[in-house]
Amino acid sequence: MRSDARTTALDGRVRNGHRPLLPQPIADARRNLHFFARVSFLFASYKSFQAQTRVQAWLTRADQTAIDAAWSRQHDWGGRALYSLACDLKGYHLKGCQWLGSRPDIAPPEFVLHLSKLQDRCPPLALSEVEAVIGSETGLGLAEAFSEFDEEPLGSASIAQVHSARLPPVGLLRHRKKVAVKVQRPGARYVMLRDLAMVKTFLCNPVVRRSFAWDPAVIMTQVEGETRIEFDFEAEASAMDSAARVPNRRRGGPFNPRGWFFWRPRVAVPRSIAGMVTPRLLVMERISGMTLSRLAVAAEVAPPETVSGGTAAASRSRLGRRERRAARRMLHSLGEAYGQMLFEDGFGGIHADPHPGNILIDPTLIGVRVGLVDWGQTKTFDLSARLRLARLTLALSS
């Protein structure tokens, strides 16, 4: 209870009606001060450790292995500190750390280890808040809009959370379509853009800016534009529907029997439900599968097999081969889907946020089907850019 009260106070809002716990300017100042104090201490600790490591390496003639081990311990501490900061402040700080945890190309492995735990694990909204958003956007109660509604969310993120539901019965067969309901968090836009401005101010400080090999101002300007787009669910639905038409095309034309009887897309993209899309509510088809992030957690906690040593070794070997085959199929399906979306007419863009929480894995009898969800961030290219990318792809493959 104390932790929840602390989080609410730092956010400056209470759950019941989202009224400010303090006057809004004071709540904002308190939250910003909390962020700057913690992130400044983290930055100063890294600069101090960097100087100490250089001096100790010069005095003791330490080899590179010892230096790498010391930096690994420092990154482990830094990853834990960022994880704690994201959990306490949430908002854009949570989303930014989720992004950093999915970027092993620029973040230390220790950061990725801790921050990847944040994907798809944002504290959920109360059902009353979800019902209030649905009512304000559709003018209907929860029981009127859906025949079934799962109170436990499928996923909860910093901008929205998703619930499983069924539409009211329609048609002669009274079919109740299974859907996913994406609800935007009340006040999320205000909190996210306010936090983003604070992060941009810190990273663009001349002292901090010189510590990076890249220019934070350029990155943060692009991130700010993409973040604003994510709050428009109508634009997301339009991009998602355009992308869904590409991988779901049957190959070989309408007169190819194999295309009708044996075809099934290896990549699934949901479609929006007509009449149930607003700027803060998006109802879409529900696609089956488990997210990569939850699959990784399930693999970590799986109990070892109680078999003899030789059989266990053979089992691990077979399991490793199966995992490698499944990974190759998944990567092939993703690569094919991105190639179709980018180079075939109808979309001309890509899903720009494919972190493990947005990729669903669905094992089938003929392989692995991949689902792409959360189309809030997409990137489209004009024809000339697509032609240049096509030439580059052909040159790399030759």
C-alpha cells in the first residue's frame, strides 16, 4: 500500500477520477525534481567510476579482463537503478527503459538483462477506469458493447492496456467474434509528453551531451514526434489495416487450389473492427499466441527434466535443435513479412516497434506463425526510397 501511495504521489494524480493530489504545477515540479536527482546521481556515479577505473588501470597495470569485469559490475548496478527509476516514475521513463532494454546493439548486456523485464509489465488500470474510457468513447456500457470482457488484461503498457473480449452475437449463427480491446490510459498523453520534455532537457545538457558518441538532440526530436503519433488510435488502426492486407494475400491468384486449401499466412496482423475505433479506443481482431517476452520468462522458469544423465543430454540436444529450427522459421517469417510490407504495393512501410512484447508466437502443425501487434509506430517510405532499399537488398544477397 505504501508503494502504491508513493507512486501515485510521484505521478501527481490519484486513481479515483485522476484529480491532482497536489496543485498540478507543484506535482509536476516534484516529479521533475525526483527524476533529475536520481538520474544526475546515476550519471555522476558513472563519470566518477570511469575516472577511477582509468587511474587504477594505470597504477596497477590491470589487464582488459579485470577492467571488463569491473565495468560489468557497474553496468549491473546501473541497470538495477534504471529499472527502479522506471518502476517508481512510470510514464515515459518506463517506456524509454523498455526501449533501451530491447536494444542490445547500443545498451550494455547488463542493462538489457534488467530493463527487458519491463516489457509488457506495466501496472494495470482498474476495471472502473477501463469502463469509464469505453463509455466515454462509445456511449455504451461495458455489458452493451461486449458480450464477454476479461477483467485481467492481456498486456499493460505505458500508453494503453489490452483486454480480451467478445462482441455481441450477430448473424443467423449468433457468432460472437473474439476481439482485443486497446484502451488508452487516462492522462497518459500529458504525463508522457511532460516526462519526454524532462528527458530531452537532461540529455541535451552540454555536460551530458558530450558523453555520447551520437547527438541526443537529434534522437529525442524524432522520438518526440513518434510518441505524439502513438496517442492517435485512429491513425494506428489505419496503418494496421493497410499492413494486414499485404501478408494476408493469397499467393498464386484466386484460381490456384493450393492457395485456397493449403495456404495460411505465416505472419498475422489484426484488423480493426468497423465502428469501434476512436482516438482513445481501438477494438481489433484477437490473434492467438504468446509474446516473446512471456515466452522467455516461461523458458527461464521451466523445471528440468527428471531423466538419466545420458538421456537428459540427448534431450537437451534435441531441444536445442528444435529451438534453433523454430527461431529460424520465426526469423524467416518476420523477414518475409517485412519484405512484403516494404516492397509490395498497398503499404510501403514497416512496423517500427517490434520489441519482444509486440511479437506473438503461435506454434502450428506446419511451423511457427508470428503475430505483429501494437501498430502505434510505423514508418512509411516513398517509391524512390523503396527502390534504393530494394537495390541494397539485392546487392547484399548477391
